[in-house]
Amino acid sequence: MDRKKLVLLLGALVIAIGTALIARSMFAGAATPQAEAVPQKPVGPKVLVSNRALPVGTIITADAIGFQQWPEELVQDAYFIDGESDISKLIGTVVRFPITAGEPVTQGSLVAPGDRGFLAAALGPGMRAVTVPVSAKTGVAGFVFPGDRVDLVLTQTVKGDGGSEGLKASETILRNLRVLATDQSTESTSDEQGRTVVRAFRTVTLEVTPKIAEKVAVAQTIGTLSLSLRSISDNQSELERAIASGDVKIPDNATPEQEEKLLRQAMARPIDKGASFVTGGDVSRFQRTSMPPQRQTGSAPAPEMAVSGAPAAQPTVPKGPTVRVTRGKITTEEAIGKTGGGR
């Protein structure tokens, strides 16, 4: 082999080896995993934050707040720190200033039961607090707690003439009332295992509008008031009916925050219309279904009154020959052959 061919062979061998080394380094570099940037978690203590938006007057419950890691340089003295604050003592307190979701809860934003202005802080704008007497029978056996929503039922007996049978009637006069306190307690008590303790109470404080407060005051003088505990899902169905009927109107240009606020206010407002009722005749065939007659001495039968839209019975007008009948101080005009006033 001559010198020229040997040089060409050696050059080709060098080029082949170099190409192999370059290819190996390229494949090795591609197989090397890329280092990814790991987001740094806030370094600092856990502070108490709200799990959802808490408007003014919200009664704090266990699911409304929780601890979350917070940057140490942003921690303030007014924050509740995990390990230094007992969260159980905050249950039942009331929000004094609005708190957005994820915002730290400060000591000045809550007011505790017994503090000055507690009940006033629990009331929404333009609302009032009224107290009604209840018993174990009329108060859902103690299964009503602050923050629940109830309907108010009025039961009464409407009397007629001396010998006539009274009309027994029950009607739901108010709906969706928020319970502020039972007796003088604004929070639910728990035992050592954390279970809610059911206890009897004699009074219930409710959040109402000024007009509804007047209705409740009058209703207490008419008959017996009972509480009817509402389901949590009832508020959503009531809201859908209110939107469909046009009672709740949301502007077309409303932002999501404004829309949420309007819907939240609509779900929280008491309802004092569309009352339903039941009379004794709806329960038993031996009871009345209409008002008993009420007559005055020496005069025509007085018009009968209706209870909450119930159809009033029309007074009986004697036809044909009549005779005046006096019973004690009451004189009535009866048709001849008629034996007493039936139902």
C-alpha cells in the first residue's frame, strides 16, 4: 500500500471516530433531565383566614375559617396565629367588617358574644331583632341553633257567639327568618367529644325588618307562635322562584361580584307574603272550615271576618215567617221551624 492511500485511510478513521464522539455527546445531553423551577412555599407561621366571603353580620361557624401558611414578612400583630389562638373560642362571634375569601381574619373584625354592640353587629343593614317566647313543643324541641333559618307559625282559635264552636286555624305568617340567639346564647355548645349539645330554651331572638317586627308583636297577642325549621336547600328554591317572578332583578351590566352580592341579599331577606293556612275542618270533619257567626243584639247579622284569605261563611238571612228569640241579653231573629244555627 502506498503512502497516499495510507494517509487517506487514517484521515477517514479519525473523522469517523470524531463523528461517533460528537453523536454520543449529543444523545447524552438530550437524555439529561432538565432542572425545573419549584415554586417556593411561603415561609412563615399559619394565620387564620376566611374560607369564603364573610359579609357584615355573619355568625362565625367552624367551616367559615381555617389556618393557612402566610409569608412571615406580611404577618401582623392583629392576625390570629396557629398555636397561639384557640379557634374554638371564635365560633359564634360575629363579623364586624366585611372579609373577602382568603383574607386574614383580624382581631378587630370580629365581635364576641357579651361584648358591647354584639347584637347590633349581628344585624344586617336596616334589620331589627325581636324576641318571641317558645317552649320545647313550639321550638322544635331545642333543635334550633343560632344561624339557622325558621318559619313562624301562628295558631289561634276564633270565637263566635256564646254557643257556637270556634274556628281553629294555623297559618305560616313569616318565612326565612334568621335565628340570632336562643335564650341569651348566640353560639352552639358542644360536649367534650365535640358533639353539639341540644338543649331546651324559652325565647328565640330573630332578625326581621321593621315592618315584620310589628307583625310579630301583634301575632304574640293573637295566639301561639311556633317555629318551623327550614332546610338549607329551601333558600335556593326560594331564590329561583323570586327570580322567575321578577321580585329579584339583576342588572344586565352587573359584575360577578355585584351579582353574587345581590343574590346573597335576596336569599337572606325574610319573606312576609304568600302565607299559607290550615283550618280545623282541613284536619277533622268534626271541625269548622269557616268563621263562626257573630251577631249583635237587635241588629242584622254582622259580616263575618276571614282569616288570612280564608273564605268567610256568608251570614244566613232568614226567609219567610220569623220570630225573635231572646237568650239572656242576646236577641236573634230565627225562621219559624229552624232549630238552632248549624255549621
